[in-house]
Amino acid sequence: LELCQKVIELTEAQVKKNPEDENYSLIYLAFANRNISQIYKNLAELIPEKHDEYYELQKKYCKITYLNRKKLYEHYMTSSRSSSLTKDYISHEYLLSLAEQHSFEESRITKKEIERVAKDIYSKWKESNTVRNMIFNKVTEEGAGFLD
């Protein structure tokens, strides 16, 4: 947890010094926050008496990851300078984040919006991309309830 927090602090400090690095920094912020979310997920399973506390922290960091990846996705999909490989990678990571966030959402409207966005991205990717099957399988597993 400390290492992930340090990565977040250093990344945010870098963006303060060089604001043009903001979009690029989202990659690091998303990974660090997702790692924190996963750590809290594991802690919730390991320490039942603190399950509710750790679950809420997992949910919080999952939401931050989702927002970082959403912003990153929006930036790269509108950038004509981004390669198709980069766009694929960003799409895969955003899909995974959407699937994870979906499990935490309580609002039916928000769940439906996540499903709509995920299906839109997923269907285009599924039709045209045969690489990165490991990510494809993970996204399918996480979003099995609403992607197909």
C-alpha cells in the first residue's frame, strides 16, 4: 500500500511540475489505484472482521481507477497521433475497469450506462482484434453478466 501511495504522490508531483504529462500520468495512476483496490479486496477476504471497511476502500480505489481510465480512454480515442496498438491497449484496460466498476455500482441507471459503453467498445474490439487474448479473457470473465 505504501509503495502504491508513493507512486501516486510522485506521479501527481510530476504533473504539477509538467502539466503536459497529465494524460500520460493517468496510466500510472490507474495501475497504482487498481493495485490498492486489489490489495483491499484481498485484505477483506483475509480479515473477515474488517471486511466492510476494506470493501469500502476497495470500492473507493476502484472508482478512482475507473475515472482515470475513462479520462485516459477519452484522450487517446480522440488523439489522431495515437497508434492503433495504443488505442487497443487503452480500450482493453478501460473495458476491464468498466467491468470492475459495474460490480460496485448501486444505481441501475449508472449500471446501464456502464453496460452500454462496455458493449460498444467490446463489440468493436471483439470483431477486429485477435491479439491480447489474456486481456480479452479477463474482460469477458469480469463482464460476463452483461457483455455477451
